[in-house]
Amino acid sequence: MRIVFDDIKESLAPNFKGGEKSFASRVYSDGKNKMMKGRLVPGASIGLHRHEGNCEMIYVLEGSGKMLYDSGEERLSAGDFHYCPDGHEHSFINDGDSDLVFILSLIHISEPTRQ
């Protein structure tokens, strides 16, 4: 199935999950799983959140940023991939000088991990 993100209207989510500024996204959903092209302007972030019953995969297309992951921190830039499994938490921060653009897949898992 072909998904053309540029044909999907971009929406803005202010302070997404408690983050700074707005998270811009073009979202495709089949009702269970989501695929999206996301964008964070400089200084914008997606707030810290835990994945329960799903996992998330992020591939960076442009820019660079900081991923807070569980109790650590990772630097991500174009060509890098981040995986957040069920039961883990993360936050994505654009601390660079240009837009941070990425592809994100949120995959539903039947039962959440209990820790």
C-alpha cells in the first residue's frame, strides 16, 4: 500500500504529551496502527511518555535532535533509527537550528507489557 504523506493535510498538536511548542504531523491510520511524517521546529519537543500496548519506531529524515530514552539520552540525526518497545518511555527534542523531520510508526501490540 502506497502512502503519500504530502497528500495528507498537516495538523499541529500544541504541547504534545507535555512537550514544548507544536508537533506537526501528517498521519495515516488503519484504526489500529499509525504511520506518520512528523516535524519539530527548533525548540519544539514531544513530551516524555510511556508506551503501553504499543511500540514506536522513528526514522530521522532531516535535522538532528535529542531522544530521552528511559533513563538515558541518545543523539539522533538524518539516517538514524530509534525504537521504543512496549513498556518503555521516551521524549524527542529538537535542540538543533533546523526542522527535525522523521517518519514514525506506532504499532499496536495485543497485550501491554507490565513491569
